[in-house]
Amino acid sequence: MNQSQPLLTIVVPCYNEEEVLKETISQLTFILDGLRKEELISDASKILFVDDGSRDRTWSLIAMESTNNDYVTGLKLARNVGHQKALLAGLEKAKSKSDCVISIDADLQDDISVIREFILKYHEGYEIVYGVRNSRDTDTFFKRATALGFYRFMNRLDINLVYNHADYRLMSKRVLEELGHYHEANIFLRGIVPLIGFKSTKVMYDRKERFAGETKYPLKKMLSFAWNGVTSFSVTPIRFITFLGFFLFFLSGIAGAYALIQKSFGDTSNGWTSLILSIWFLGGIQLVGIGIIGEYIGKVFMEVKKRPKYAIDIDLYTESLGQLQPLEKELLAEKKFI
Ligand code: UDP
Ligand code: MG
């Protein structure tokens, strides 16, 4: 084994991915084999599948493959915690033993042939390599439009995102260690990684269609993801409310002056319409304001608790490194195939 080659771990979060897993494993294995033969990565490189509380056969597939295929190892989370946290679980696990880590979705919508380019960039000294989509032709019109809107909106709010980059990226060990210093509970990796800094670059690729299974990001999850991204990174919504307050203040000044002038001409009607309108209008504005402020208070509430983000049920990764005590090994063997 060539010790000087970097140990790569590919982290793959999986939620109900039984339909794609076999194909994903065989394609990633093929890529790793190639890279190893070229001596671009170490023989001990791994694919770490994080089972995010799947309800189908995802975990048993991972556990089974891990016994046949030396690259494959797994982490079973105790329940479904969502893509970002599942990914983080894998990254934190892989950190100790990897020189670099690539994160990718289980459905291989992101072109895995550019993994080689990621590694070449790493050899050139880049610490972060962002996979960036060339086009979104394969996405539905709806997904494309909402995603575009999302990037535009985030940019408006001064949140620095790499355009058309999802969670397909390479990070070096140093970056992962820095990432470990971000303790926020509402983790939004796409926003945090550019904040870390270090030498980074982009690699372009074409995004494909999911070859099996269906998206695990329905509209509801997408909206909550976007909303989370906004409120954990920006105070602009609160500023907007303040601005609105000033604007209304200005407006009511004008309206007040107008009313006084009308009165001085003796032209007063019974002001029911304006009264009821302003009650509704101001009531609405106030509620929006309180709601948004409440959102941030909720965030503070979640952050101060410092809750763990996930719990690991079964850890094949540590086993694959040969770091388990005999008793631990026995326990693991008992529950591995559930
Ligand atoms: N995923 C996850 N937990 C979830 C939802 C999704 O780990 O609660 C994983 C999923 O298995 C996939 C990745 O996150 O590997 C991205 O999901 P998907 O491909 O369905 O999203 P899309 O590409 O449609 O945005
Ligand atoms: Mg996908």
C-alpha cells in the first residue's frame, strides 16, 4: 500500500434508497478502483453510507455489502434526521481517518466521473472543491424555477452561496476540522462551507436524472430547507420589518396631515372605512413582524439547548478501521443485520 496517497472517504447520505443502492455501490466502487490503480488515492479509501433512518431495506443492503466489498462501510442513524444532519454525521465520523472527503447524494444525479477531477484538484493543493452544475436541463421546470429563485433570494440577503452547487464537494481534513467548530444546531452546509475559507475551486458537471426511486425532497421539505437557510444566516428579514415600520410611520404622517386638512375644511365623513382598514392593515403587519421575530427566538431557543444533532445506532465505520474491542465486536455482529 502506498502510504503517501490520500485516504479518500465518500460520504453518501441515504434515506429509503433501496432502489438505487446496488447501482450506486457498483459505480462508486468502479471509480475508486480506477483511482487506486492510478495511485491517486490510498488503498484504505472508503465509501461511507449513512442510513438516515430509512424504512426500507437500505440498511440491510449496506450491511450486506460491507461484508463483501472492502470499500463499503456504513453508519446507521437512530432515526431520520434529514439530509444535512445525516451528511454531517458521516463527515464527522470520516474526519478522523480521512485526508479528504467527498459528499454525494445516493441517487448519483451528480456525475461521479468528475470525482477524479476533484482528487486531481486536491493533489494540486485545493482544500475545497465545489461540484457545480452546468445546466439544469434534467430537472423539472418547477424544480429549476424554485432553485433559481432560491439562489437569487439568498444572494439578495447577502448570503454567499456557490451558484448551482449542491452538496457535491470535496473537503480536506483541515476544512472538516474547521467545520467541527461550527456548533449551530440548524446546520446549512452550503452556506457554512464558503464561510470557512481556504483555497477552493469549482469543477463543472452535468446533472442527470435520478435513475430510480423518487426525490426525497418534496416541496414541503424544499421550502423548509430554504426557510432554514434564510433564517439561520441572515437578519435581513428583521431589518425589513424595521424598514417597513419606518415607511408606515412616514405614510401615516402624510395621511394624518391629509385628514387634518380635510377637517379644517369641515369635510369630515364618518371615518369607518379608513379606521377598519388601518386596524386590519396594522394588525397584519404586526403579526408578520412578531412571527418573524418569533422565528429567530425559536432559533435561539434551539441553539442554546445544544442538543446533539443525531444519534448513531450501528457504526460499521469504526469496525472497518479495526478499532473495536472484542466485546464491542460481538455486540455489533449481533445487531448488524436487522
Ligand atoms: N436524504 C437523507 N435524508 C432525508 C432526505 C434525503 O439522507 O431525510 C438523502 C437522499 O437519500 C439523497 C440525498 O439526501 O441521497 C438527496 O435527496 P434527493 O436526491 O431525494 O433530493 P433531490 O436530488 O431531489 O433534491
Ligand atoms: Mg437527488
